[in-house]
Amino acid sequence: MNISVKKFNELTVDELHDILQLRSEVFVVEQDCVYQDIDGKDRKALHIIGKKNNKIVAYTRCFAPGIYFEEAAIGRVVVSAEERKFGFGHDIMKASVKAIQNEYKTEAIKLSAQTYLVKFYEIHGFNAIGEGYLEDGIPHIAMIK
């Protein structure tokens, strides 16, 4: 998998389409969750894109401190279902942490994790904080690194 880091205005129309399609495929269809994915925050995000054979198979969006949380943030962590067995989730998370460190010069990163993925994020140095909560009907917990 090849990973690139882009600001919103650097995304091609095809990349934006494929990112939104992947997010919809996983978060709306696979997870059966009706929510407003296009939330106006993509323009402020750093987009971490994982491609395999020129197809987007993994993605996150990252934010500078103060935009989403007080800390820098990682969100919309997604890997296409057929590619999860290859460990691309770990690759895209490592690239996202590095991109935040390089772009925003901070080590403090927060995310809102689906609770069934807590152990996955712990591998990347995140620790659960506070109480769990429902976000769009799915159990989540805040995690910080």
C-alpha cells in the first residue's frame, strides 16, 4: 500500500469521490449507520490516503489542535473490508500519527474510538479516557495519545 498525505485543495476530484465512497461503504452501509458524513470538516483536514493498485483502500483525516478537539485529532479511520486482513489499518494509523507530528508539531492526539476497536488503538499508544458514549447510535470512547 502506498500512502500519501494531502490537504483538501490537493485532492483530485477522483480521490475525493473515492474517499467519500469508501467512507459511505463502511460507515453507512456496512455498519448500518445513517449519519451526515459530509460534515464540512474535510476542508480543514489533512487527508491520509492509502492506495493499493491505484485504488483507495485505507484512509483517515487528521486535524490540527483546536479544530476538532483541544488536541490534534484523527478521525474517519477506515479500511475497505476486503483489505483488512493485510494490516493496512495499522499502516494508516502509523502514517496518520507521523503526519500530525510533522504537520502540526505535536505529540498530543485524541480520537473518538468505536469501543470494539479499543485494543487496536492501544497498540498505537492511545489510552481510553472518560466514560463511553453513543455517537450516531454506535458505542464510542474518547482515547488520547
